Amino acid sequence: MQNQNTLDLDNYLQEFNRLYGGRDNTLILAIILAVRLASQRKGHQCTENAALNFHGFVHAAQSELPELAEVLEEQLEFLRDDGVWNQDLSRATHLSFSLDLSELDPIEIGWKILDRKARNDFDDSLYFVHQREIAEVAVSWAYHADDREAFCPCHASFSFAYAYAAKGVRSVFLVGDRKAEKFAKLVAFFAGNRIEVKEESEVGDLLGRNVPNDVFVQGVCSPPWGLRVHLDKLPTTSVELKHKPATSESVFIQYLMGKVTGRCAVMVSPLMLQRTTTGDRSLKEELVKSGKLAAIIQFNDNMVSVAPMVAPALLLIDPDANQPPLMVNMTGDTFYQREGRYNRFVGKDELLEVITSEDAINTKRITVADAETNDWNLDVRRYVLSDEAQQLQSKLESMPTLPLSDVVEFIRCQAIKGEEPGEIYYEANQADIDCAGIFERPKKLLTIADAKVMTRVKRQRMLPRDVLVTVKGNVGKIGLVPSSAEGNWIAGQSFIILRLKPNGPIQDCTYLYRYLNSPMAQQALVSNAVGAGIKTIKMNDLEELPVVIPTLEQVKEASEKQQQMVSLQKQIAQLQQQIDALRHDDWLKL
């Protein structure tokens, strides 16, 4: 008998989480909610005996709810393991009988399942769904009120297909994993089965087998990131892929543009925007010059499960745009709600308004010349700065500057492997820079004997007055080599040595060190960093870094302040020694 007291859906989800946290819990939750919704639509009451266990619950639904029979049978393929049946699901299943779904929009039920899927799969790089507000932004922009289907190829595009279905548009979703395909078919039930789900096993299949001649008026795609695609090994398709060799993002951008006649959007990694070689570069050049790239939206990190620390970007492509692209920076904290490591985007309405209004804070429309000057690096953060960064940039532009290449000689550093026996050297890393920015004696010891390696070692020797800049990892960290440096100190591979040019425009290493640590220089350095997990600064960006040419008074002031910092650092060290002495005082003798 059904309990007369009904639970609302959010309460049930909390109780389900408490009662069952086992394997495939999101899939099982989706099955329970689909069965309960179909039952209530039909006015069917499940008997106590039919729901003694989850197994019985599913089989009863198969026989009594023919509209779900096929999709439930497909789920049994993945739920036959005894580990699932032995879990105590009976309480969670029985509790669902107190859940009244009749007044709820089925679309909202599906979104709650996908939200759970997104968070539960946060560390799963094989399958993930994008957040609802991200999907709704992409689909709202690309939406065309047309009876024909939308196209959402690739494994991670289901949220976009679902967002189309929520707007009443049928969509084709291609997925490369059988279990994910069956899950997608189950969730499509909540969207009125307006999603055609097809399993595809390889990139080549996606590019040519099942929909070789179909054309769509709209589409959104989230392709795999950073994979090298061998175009010569792919089957013949109706789409010309002329930009090659290219990574997977660029291949699918070309593919989607070939299949969609109207607006489309593609979710990519920042690395794709930063690449300046081969087909990735030529594709971006064509998109900008043709005026088809309407906008690039940069989001924050920890938003997707695949490479969580990578901040995704959304390319908006419009064949009728015919204007330079709009760069949109949506990395501000006000657009997100932190939930542990998970970063939930809550700025959908603000983003759509920003795109329409092109506000001066979060957007900038770049020219072809802008993109070409940056070698077709389309990283949004190179063009749209924060308020503070804009102020620093304006201040820097008002001062006399020269590129860093006019001031110093650059010495690139490579990895050096030690060997026994040999001469002793000490390799510096970032941890060897003290609070005053001065290198202490490096802690890493190497012994070198090989003559070829020794040539590299001698080139990477740290000389007094050298300034070292970190170009890999914690980019922008600066260190100054003291006059007390020993002859066997060498720089690690994360550094580039900056050595003042003889008779150059700057002859004071302290001023250069302090300038590179200034907010102006740091903003310029960090904004030019590229990469996802490990940031790097490209050599040409470092060479072009503007350096303010100082007056004699500024050089003197920099030297005095640095001396004060060194003095204070010595005092801190002395105080720390006194504290340590007191902490370890032999009080047992008292």
C-alpha cells in the first residue's frame, strides 16, 4: 500500500543518498524515478511483493509498464552482478512509493539526475556531463526554432542534447560507450524521448558511418580533448577536413561546421585556444578571418570531471556573424558557487546579458590584427583583463618601456641527470628562494662526470647578479642570485636565467628583480602563461615583456628597499632561532 504521506523530490534524493551509496547509484536512482513517474502517469500501484527487492521492482515494472520495458531490459545487462542485488536497496525502493511525481515537470527530474551524475563523476575522465547552466547557455545561443533535429555528437555532449529536448527540439546524440548509451536512453525518457541516442565506438565512426548525409540547422558538441587524430585513416565523410594534422577539438569543430548549417557551439580546452601550430592554428586563423567565430567564452576551473583543473572554453560559431570575435571572460568568482572542489556555474543570465551588451568589464571584441599579433593564440585571458589588471596595464602603457630582450641575455635551462662519481653541483629550484627573493644554497646535490652533460652544466651556472624567472609550474616566481653564490650552483629546468647585457639600458640587477616582482610585471607574466595543469611561459612572450626604464632615483629606491627586506629577513631568522631555542629548552632540569 502506498504511503499517504508524500515526500518531495529533494528530500527523497537526500534519503536515497543516505540509504544507498553503492556502485551505479545514479543509474539505479534514474531507474527508480523513471518507474515511479511512469507508474503514476498510468495510475498503477506497485504491490508490496513486487518491490521486496530491487530485482523484483525492475521485473514488475518491465511487465506492467511496456513503455519502459525495453530500456529497463538494457539496464539489466549492467545490473546483473550479485554485488548490486545484494545491496540493501529495498528501503530506498519502498521509500519511493511515498514520492509524488505527478505535479513535477519530468524535465526537471532528468536535470536533477544529470546534476548528480556530473558531481558523482567529477573524477571520472571517461564519461561526464556538463552542468545544466552551461548546457542551457550554449543551447540558448545556438537555438533555432525549427522542427528539424539538433546535432550533439561526442561522448560528453548529452547535457546539450537534453537542453535541446527541454526546449522541445529533437536531437541526435552520439556516444562511444555502451553503458553510457543505455544511461542516456533512460534519462531521455524524462525529456519525452526527444533524444535519439546512437552508440559509436570510435572517432572514425562518429565522423562517417551513421549520419553521413544528414544535415542539421543547429548543434552543440563537447569533443574529446587533445587527442591526435590521423585523418588519413578515417573513413570517407561528407565533411571536408582541410585543417590537418589537428587535435580532436579542431577535427570536431570542422566536422560540426560541416554538418550544421546554422549556429553551433563547441566546448574546448584552453590548450586548443593556445596552440599555434599545424591544423589547430590554421583553423583558428580561418575562423577569425571569415568572421564566423562569434565569441569565445572562458569559464573557470573545476567545472568538469575530465581534467578538473582545466578551465573549459566555449566557442560560439555563426556562419552569418561576419564580424570579429567577442572575447568573454567569465572566470570571476561571482559567477560561481563552490561546493568542495566542484565549481558550480551560476552566472547563466549574466553571461547571456554580457554577450548581448558587450560590457567593457568582461568582454572585448578583437580584430584580425590582434589575433595575428598573438600568433593566433585565442586564449581569452590574453585579451580580457580583470579590473585590477586593466589598471596595471594602463599604468604600464603610460611609462617608458623596452622589451626584456633589449635588457638581458636569456639562458634556457634543461634537465640535468646526476651520476656517480663526478664533480659536485647544487641545482636550484623554487624552494631555494627565501622570503626576500634571494637564492639560498640549493639543497639538491648532483654529481656530474659526463663531458657532454658538463657543457650544459657550465652554461646553466648561476652567477652573482643573475635574475632567474620561473617559466614552468609556479610561473612568474623570481629569484636573485647573491654575491655569495658559489661556483657550483646551477639553475633547474623550470628557470630561465636573465643576465644583464653589458652596457645595456639597465645595469642594476636589484631593480630588475624588484620590477619583475611588481604587480605590473607579474600581471603581464601570468596573463601570458599557457597550459592546463602545468602552466608555462613561452619564450617569445618573455622576450617581449615590457620593462619600465628607471630613473636614477628609482634605481636607488629599489636598492634601498631590497636592503631593508634582506635586513628584515635576517631579523626574522634570528627571532626564529630564539623561538626554537626556547621551544627545545631542557625544562626537565628545572
